[in-house]
Amino acid sequence: MCQNPNHVCCVQTTCITEMGKRKGGLSGLSRFVLAFKQDSISAANVPDYTAIATKQEEDEPPVKRRKTKPVEPDVEASQEGWTGQWITKYDATGLVPHYTDASQVPEHLQKYFAQRYRFLSLYSTPPGCLLDEEGWYSITPELVADQIAERCRCDTILDAFCGVGGNAIAFAKTCQRVIALDTSPTRLALARHNAQIYGVADRIEFILSDYISFANSYLTLPRPKNVRKIDVVFLSPPWGGPLYLSGTPTESALPSPTKNSSSPPGGEIQRTPTPVEAHPSFSLSSIQPIHGAKLFRLSRRITPNIAYYLPRNTRLEEISDLLDSEFVDASGTPSETLTSADTERNPTLGSSSTGKGKDSDLESVEVEEEWMGTKLKALTCYFGGLAAGHEDLF
């Protein structure tokens, strides 16, 4: 448990672009981000990879979680884009295999295939949900994704690493608008395909971009007077694949040294091997594509409201230290240059790491354990207004 006296670490348990000349000197990602900041986006400004909005957008996020209704692919798409329509050109069938029997599945994916309905309850709904190899071991189980989405209920949420769409689909049930990013055209196509099966693709904008570039563009482009803001950022970055549990243990996680009865003269000290079930602690330095702490600091410049999805064996001290290390490096000097726009977007910047003031003014992080049956799957860390008791920061 974290020993930092300045921050509280609570643990809660719960069961492609058209060719042509453009005006204005902007194209691609920068053009989208600039358009996003406007009050409205015209059809000409929306690239082909974004979802088409419904006829009438809601002014507020849904009070209750939207019920998903499977969409049959044989519906005529004469009026593409409206709620409940299956858009044929976004059908990714054939892009990757849709396994229907265990005999079709590679051996290293067998255990994930056995959990397919935990990942996506509509997995077998025609034409069938699709996952690539990385998607099989990185998708968030649907019940867990729904729990996180309920906690992140807001107008606009950014899913920074959407993968095959498990979390983005859940967010579309509780949020007015979802921005889903991924660097893989294949996974982005699969995410849109899966969202169509759940009937929520019209509420998700799928963007082919890496999160770092998107965030930097969002933070540096001009801010119009009536700015459209991102309320919540959901971070579920790559953990390093299925082997994230077998990293090098930290010194504190190793058992105490013991004398071995068969040790040679001189009594060399040997360590008892770490038990198989005692997984080494996971460090934020293993997060990809950049250090997990740096990823957090970048996101906090967009909004104070961060939901960080991390391995179950992540060190709680490192999670709590994210607030202390905000814009401060190991030597205690600022690691980022704060601007007035940064503090306007996130008033907590520069104040949460001082350790001064009353306890009630200290920001805390809430760590939620995500369980499926008797197995702990992951941790979700809530910052800003998402943490219990800090709703005023939202």
C-alpha cells in the first residue's frame, strides 16, 4: 500500500483520406482536431473514417445505459448512417478469421476463445464479431467494460487505444460521443465492424492515429471561443503482450535471502525462487509506446478526468506517485512547460503535487479491482472527477 501522506490511494472491488487540394494548410489529423473544436462539423470536414452522426444528437449523455440492439447485415443501406443501419462497406468479414469451433483456433489462442462470450456477448451474432491476434488477449471483458463505462459517463470520451472496440462499444452506451483511436487500420476496421453488430457505430468516431500525435495536435492547435472539449480520457495502453505477468520482480517483491544447506564454504547467500503464483510487480516503465507516467502527464493536459486501465500486478506506489510526479521529474524540476491553456483545461495542474493545504484539498486516486468470478483481471485507476469524493473536479 502506498505510504505517501499527501495522496489517498483507495481500493474498491467490483465483480483513409481522399486525394485533392485542401484550403487552409491543414489536412489529416490536424484538420480533424481543428474541426472537432468547432461547435459543429460539416459533412465536408468529416473524413471517411469517422462515424456518421445520428439525425438528432442528444444534448446530454444518456441518464440510463443505452440498450444495444444487434443489427442484421441484410438491411438495405439506402440511407447510410442512421441508427440501426448496417453499412455494407464497413463489414470487415474476411479480414480476419471468425472462429466458430475450437478446432479452428491456434493453440496459443485456445484459452481466449473459450472466453469469447465474456469478451463480446454478441460474438456469434451474424456476421460475427471479429478479433485479430492482439485483440484476443487485449480486449476488456464486456462486463468490466460496462462497469468502467458507467463510471466514465459523460458527453465526450476519448478512447486512446481502442483496439477491436470492446471499451468503445461500452462507452457508446453511456456517453453522447466516443472518439476511438488506434494505429492499426485492421483493428480500427474490426472495431467499427463490431460496433455495427452492437448497433452503436453511429455514436463512435474511429480515427486512424497514434494517441501521442492526436494529443499534441489537440493541445497545440488554436482554441476557438466556443471550444468542444474532451471530458474523459480512457487509457488502456499496450502492456507488453501476454507475458506482462512474467517481468522482473522488484527488490521488495523478492523473498528474503536464506542460507542454503548445500552452499559451498563461505556460506553464499541464495534466494528462494519466486512462487509461480506470486507474479512480479508491474512497473509503469513497461507501458508502451512511452513510459506510463509520461502518458498520464500528457493526458492530464487534456482533462483531469482520467481512467487508467492497468495490469492487476501494477505497483500501487507508482499509481499514487502519478499525482506527485505530475510535471515534475526525479530531480524535482518541471518536466513539462505548463501553459495557460493547460491550466484552463485542467485546474488541478501544478496544485496537486505541492502537498500543501488541507487534507480535503488533496486530490486522490481511486483504484478499482476488476474481478471476473474468482479471478482478478485488472485495475482501473480513476483520477480527477472520476474518483469518489472528487466529483467537483469533473
